[in-house]
Amino acid sequence: ARTWCENYAVNTVISYYGEEARKASVDFSVRIQLPPSLPLREPELCSIFGNLLENAVEAEEKIEDERKRVINVEIRPVADQIFLCVENYCAATPEMRQGLPVTSKGDAQRHGFGMKSIQAITEKYGGVLSCTLDQDIFRVSILFPAQ
């Protein structure tokens, strides 16, 4: 398995979705600089990555043009904060509600908790979550205070 970062748990989540992306012919790009001490617990960081990457891979599978099947993952320190971002093309403009995309999965009773979970974790650690769509690229970015 490929090593994306030194953190075993985060690396495992990213490796799993990297493989899912590869199977779906998605160009999967990862740039990670994790600081030695994280402001949030490892399971919560893995939950964020797992939810974001699951959504991104599902979105890319719907794109006809394989040249546009791209996912970019980034996490790095910025001043006294940690910046985390996942970008992917999207075939259709997602419906947004209170700044978050609404699930397009058939059973909304069972789905749609991922973004709410990410928002809850972000707020718990005093972070800021932003979801934007710019020229068919959907971007979720989160800034966490470093400590």
C-alpha cells in the first residue's frame, strides 16, 4: 500500500479511497503535511476524510468525461492553523442548504449525515467549514486552529 502520510490511521483512510478512485479511473492527487500534534482527535480526522472522500469518489463516478475525473486532497499547516481541502469535479450543481450540500443519495433518511458530522467536528474544535462550487469544481475546505 502507498504511504500518503506518516499518520497510520489517516493514511489507511486515504489509501482506501485512493484505491476506490483508481478503480473508477479517477486522477487522485494527495498533498499532505500533517503537523506532529493535531488539534483534533485521530478518529475525528479520519471521519472527516472518510466522509469527504466517499462523497468525492461517488461524485466522480457520475462524470462521463474521464479527463474530468479528478480528486485533489490537501492538508497543510497555514500560519497557526491547519488547512484541509478536498476538491472534485461535479456533474450537477449540488443543492445547498445552510451552506452544506444536500445529499443526492436516494434514501435521504439514511444518508446526508456525513456533512453534518464534518460540520459538528469542525465547530467542536473552533474550525471554519466552507463548501464552494467554482466552474464545476466542488471544494470543501476547513481551517482548524493548530492548538
